[in-house]
Amino acid sequence: MAARKLVKKVIIDPLITFIHDSKSIGIVLLIATTLSILLANISSISSNYISFFHWSIDGTDHHSFEWGVFHLPNSILVIINDLFMAAFFFIAGMEIKRELVAGELASIKQSILPVVAAIGGMLIPALIYSQFSRGTTYMNGWAIPMATDIAFTLGIASLLGNRVPVALKIFITALAIIDDLGAIVVIALFYGGQLKLLYLLLSTIIMIILLSLQKNKVKIGWYTWVLGLALWYTMFNSGIHATVAGVLFAFTIPVKKLAELELSFHTPVYFIIMPLFALANTAIVFPEEGLAALNHSFSWGIMAGLFIGKPLGICLACYWMIKQKWANLPSQTNWHQLIGAGILAGIGFTMSIFISMLAFDENIVQDIAKIAVLISSVLSMIVGYIWLAAKK
């Protein structure tokens, strides 16, 4: 009994505290990313480490393989990015729905500033990237610098304690959620494959059934999760990216169940799936020519878009809204702090890397894009932290 209490006090309780600390998600992702980059660049194990994630079931590089009448993910990387990440988007969808129904996005007055700020923070980075890559084969990456990593951004904000007012943290959260919604729409519209009408029709039918269950207040049961998996499967084969199914499924969950399900999914998603995503997708082999390999128009576009375009777009949008007297600064927040929030929003990380994988097919181009995302995200972390720490 004494040994059990000691284990609980020394190991279990601190672990539970760590898991539920908002800073922990960012710490775990940073560790996973650093480990992945190190393993990918140790010559004796690099090829085995990278090939592990690309190992395919049928020995081909196809996205899916046939198992009877079913078409299923064909590699560990596809399983992580298309299946497991649907759970991450499920949480994102629940956060969006909660905010739309009862949170910061529940009324026009509450939501107008973060909504317009998020739009500015997506448009300006995309325009900057497009200027760098205009007329090149890299234009398909225009959405990479549009994204904000909500976990990292809020993690850094939490490190600053009371230097970041509560109202500003709420603003950052709402902005990042809207940003996630924008990224999801972009992925669905621009980064899917060839559309297959039969699977789209089946997805629509499943959504109608799920929404009918919600409307008639049918209790969530095993059949709900079976329908959710069926929605994922039809979406996976429809030509729209499978992770969108996670968001659609979240919108069919009754509001009163959101908090419970978010809590249930929090630990497996943020401490298993997200580290797996980082390990699989940041296995970046640094080019022999080093940082000189980053001297590409598209990599400069990504870095400028995230590090400069994000805060510029967010702050210009906020300035315009406030000058028109259509919105006010978040309470107890000044312009210095709002600019700092804009800088932190340049932490693209997870979503930007995810879009990089969808935008480009060539591994070398993907790696350069990921390095550009990592550099600009780290810069945004450091500069944003220093900026907000120098409280004015």
C-alpha cells in the first residue's frame, strides 16, 4: 500500500498534472520534432527510420490498397496522416462548434474582431507567398503560411503568465480556431484528389443520418461511432482529404457532450497521435548544401508569409476594424500586446507541415518546405515571447 501511494505521488500525479498543463503539448511536440530530425540525419539509421513510415502493405507507393471490396490506407504515413489525424480534426471541430454555439464566436459582436483578424492573417501570408512563387511550379504551396498551430501558440502564451491578459488569450484561441476552420476548408477544396461522386453521395447520406440522430436527441452509442468510421471511409475514398471527416463528425455531436468527448480525446490525441505525426512528418534530411538549399522562392515565401505576413495581416485587419469603430481591442489589452499575439500566430508548425505534405509530391521539396516552416515557427516563438515579455 505504501509503495502504491509512493508511485502515485512521485509518478502518476505529476504525470497527470503535466498532461493537463497547456504548455505540455508544445513541449512534447518539440521533443518529438527534435528527435525525428536527429534520427533522420544520423547516417547509420536515417534510411531505415524514414522508410519505416513509408512502408506499404502492398509494396507500392499508392495511397490505398485493395482488401476485398475495400480501399484502405496503404502505408504507416497515410494511416497517421489520414486516419489518426482525423481524431485531431475531430477535436478541432468540437472546439469550433463549442465556440460557435456558446463561446467567443456565438455572437457577431463577440466574434467580429477574431474572425476578421483571422481572415487578414490568412490572406496576407498567402499573398506574400504568391508574390515569391509567382510563375513557378511552387504556386500550389500558397496555403502553407496561412496556418496557425493552436497548441504551440497557446503554449507560448501560457508561459508568459499574466503578461498575456485573459481576454487576449481568448482572442488568440478564437483566432486560431477560425484559422483552423479556414485551413480545413482550404484542404477540402484545394488539396484533395479527383472527386468520386459515389463516395461523396455516401458521405452525404451518412451525414444526414448523423444529423437526424442529433436533431432527434438520440443518445450517442456504438452506432454513432460506426457511422463516424463509415463517414471517414467514404471521405477517404471521395477525393476530399479524409481528415475533413473528423470536423464533419464533430458537428453532429450534441453540444452537451462536447466537453466530455474533448476531455476523453485530449490525452490520446495530443500525447500519442500528435507526437506520432511529428515523428513521421518531420523526418527531414538536411540537404548537403545546408541552409543554402533554402534559397528558393517558395521557402522564402513560406518564411516571410508566416513570420511577417501573419502579424501584418492580423494587425492591419484589427486596426481597420477598430478605426471603423466596428470592434474594440480585447479588454485590458494594448496594441503592443496585440502585435505580440500576431507574432505568435506565425507559429504554423503542425498545420503548415500538414499542408506542405499535401501541396508537394517530391520529398526534397516537402523537406525544404518543412524546414522553412520550422525556422519561421521557431522565430515566431522566440520573437513573440520576447515581445510580450517586454510588457508595455
